[in-house]
Amino acid sequence: MSAIVHGFDWPDRFVTGTVGEPGSRTFYLQAQEGKRVVSVALEKQQSAALADGVDAVLDQLMTEEGNRYSVPETAPSGLADDEPLTEPVEEEFRVGEMRLAWDASTAQVVIQASRLLLDDDGTVIEEEDPAEVMVVRLPVGAARAFAARTRTILTRGRPICPICEEPMDPDGHVCAITDGLE
């Protein structure tokens, strides 16, 4: 059986976004090409790791002699995308493993997000060849803009306690470090 591949070679849009209120948000990667939209759910930590990975790849490329791929240091202003996710957000699958690569032949960052598979006990099933994947290819400027937007989305969550560094709920917070101290 061949894999279902949701491929986007030059997407019109590729963003991280959320649905729900801080503390109970669901994070999504959403790719759009024309009227075709694919949304996949992922964890907040996966979003952060992806943004860090994209920037690390681009930072490494900048150090190459002469910056031959013209990698910008920051996201170009014309590529900023502050719009909400395209509605309706219909989850294609939940992301398990993600891979990040560089394609020098097209000067694009390649992001692959594979479907999470669980057995009856809820244990992750490792797949050598994933059954369903989203593959998105981004030029360097769009990749910087994607990472910058993702970081902005991550900061819109619950405020962080300055003492224990855990998220604080709107109805109150019991700090793990000061709990029980007078």
C-alpha cells in the first residue's frame, strides 16, 4: 500500500496556528495551495522544535561562504502572515514524527510531518514508511517567516510563572516551588 502524501512544493501559505483558548489550544500546521488546504494537528512542543530546527538550518546556511542561497537573517517583512488559520480547520491527522531537510537543488527547506499511529494500548507504532505524510517545501524567506510566526503563536499562550516557570491558568496558579511556604 502506498503512502498518502499531502505535498506542497511552493505553497501559497504555510503556517502554524491554533484553535481554542490558551491552556486548551490545539496546534496545527496548515498548508494551502489555491483552494486546497491541509491541516495537521501537533503538540506545542513540536511546533517550537520545528521553528527552532528551521532557524538552525537557515543559520547554518548563512555561514556558508558568501551566503550563496541569500538566506535572510530575519523574516522579510513582506512575507509576514498574521491571518488566522483558514476555516474550517479539518484535521487530516495528528503528527507523530517530523523531519527537516535542505534541498540545495531548489534552495528550499523541506518539512515532513508523518501521521501518528497508536496501537490499542496507546503505544506509538514506529513506521519505517509512514502511511500518511505532509511534505512542504519552502524557499528561505518563507521559511524564516514561518519560524517567526510560529514563535509569535507560541507566546500567545498562558503567561509563565516567573518563579516555577510553569504556565499560569486564568483562574489562579499554585506555584510548585512556593507551594506550602509561608
